[in-house]
Amino acid sequence: MQALSDALLARYLAGECSADETLEIERWADESPAHRAQLEELRRIWNARRPARSWDTQEIWSNVQRTMRTNRRRPLRLVSDHTLGRERRSWGTRIAAIAAAILVIVSSAALLHIAATAKTPAAVAMREYVTPRGQRATVRLDDGTRVTLGAQSRLRWSEPLGARRDVYLDGEALFTVAHDPRRPFRVHVGDAVMQDLGTEFSVRGYADDGRVVVVVKSGQVAFSPRGTAASQPVVLDAGDLGAMSASGVITVQHDVDVDRYLAFAEGRLVFVDTPLGEVLGQLQRWYDVQFVVQDSALLSATVTASFQGAGLDDVLHALSASLDMRAERRGTMVWLRAR
């Protein structure tokens, strides 16, 4: 497939693509991990400062510029003197071009009118729901499926869902699927695909996690890397946990504590022998703060704790006492160091 034009990507980000154009973009993204990563990078920048539907073009441009500057100076991951990973800073020139193309799109009243009034039978509206940091939400799809989204998560789907019920997730969600053997329900997360076989299951796959984790509460889930239709998927049963690495390798654990992994849907944070780095990643999404780890040795420590309805200060106090560390909070920044 040829490279997509900036104008087409801009229309996609602005929600103004036709059904055929949306399918073209999704196929392009499926071609390679690099394409998928580029598309997700653009989505993050667009969603981080997504404008109101009134389409104030000057505000859109200002927001995109602010986001690009913020992305250069503030990592999406944990900050450490011994860094846990560097934020990708490529594609900046093309992002600016796509942002400019968005301005052209949203400035065109004729194009908006056509998109809003299209009545063709094949027209499919792409919808999305984004939960900000520290919040959860429940989304009900038109087929009766219920989706509980965790903090800082994004769900995209077509409405109506049609014969192929495909949804796209970046983040964490609990799916209670309205099973229909004639209409497979599939969840796409990065380079992974989960297909419902009559089930309730959770999926965790934030773009910066590096892996996708599926936990089955009931029924079965077929779990496979994207683009491997010829191979047999891994079938997960109730009580199973499947994890796919960035390289596409899937490992399975049986008889896991399912409630622990589904706790986020009830507003609980549960950690069992969890590395501090992973704990801090979740706290950043729940409390909208940024951590600076000044002693890298702390990251190897593990945490076993459960929090529900606790304020950030209470959580930091509990972690400091259990790990013998000191936490200093200044606004949305928290510095951690060993005592």
C-alpha cells in the first residue's frame, strides 16, 4: 500500500474520514509495527489537547503546538537519572504538516456539512471515548456489549458495529461481551488481537507499556498477534492470563487471581509483588502526577498493597513506609529517593 497523505491522516484524526478511508488507514497501520506506532503517536498528540466540537481553528493550532513542545520536554514514562526509556521524538516535521492540514479541514464549512449530512447506506460513523487521568467510565455499545474503561484509556469503534464487531483500545478495559457466534467481537490493542468466544475479560495495553495483558473472567478468548491469521491463536480459558511481548511472543499463566486484575473496574488499585516502576506508572495515570526517581535501586523493589478511594498523599505515605524511601511532592511532580 502506498504511503498515506498528510491530508488523509489529518481527516482521520479530526474524525472526518469516510468508512472506506478509515478502513484504508487501519489496513495501512496493520502493515507494520512502525506504521502502527506512527499512527498512535499522532493520536496521542491529537487527543492530549483535543478541541471542542466547535472547531476553533486557532485554538487547535495553539493546542497542537503546546503539545509538541510539552512532548519534547516531558516524557510520557517515568523520569529517572537512570532512564527507563527515551520518548520517541521522530516524525516532528510530518506532525506539523498534518496539524496544518487539520486546520484546512476544520476551516472548511462545506466539508463539515458533507460529513455531517452524508446519508449513504455504507456510511459508518467512527466513535471514540477517552477517559482522562484519574477517571473511569462505562461505555455501552450498540450490540449490548459493556466496556468499563480504566484511567487514561481510549476506545474507538464504528457505529453501527455491523457484521464484524471490531473495537480499538489504547489503555485498560473490562469487556462484558454480548456474544453472537455469527458476529465475532474483536479487540485490537497495538499489535495484538483478542476475539471473544463467549466471555468477560480484561485487556491492558497502554502504548508505553511494551506488552498486552489479557485476563479472562468467564468464557474463552482467542489471543493472537496482529497479521497472523494463518497461525492458530492461543485460546485462554477462565482464570487464565495471557501476555504478549513487543516481539509478539505470548505466554500464559493459569489460575491467576482474576479479581486482582479486574480491580481497576471498581476503582481499586491492587499490587502483588509488583515492581515499583510499574506501580508508579499506574499511579501517574490515576493521580495525574509525574514521578522523578532519584535512586534507581528503588525501581527493583516490589510492592504488595491495595488502595481504594485513597488520596495521593496517603498512597505516598504508605509506599514510603514500606520501601524505606522519601517522597517529596511539589504540585504535579513527585521526587522519590532512598532514606
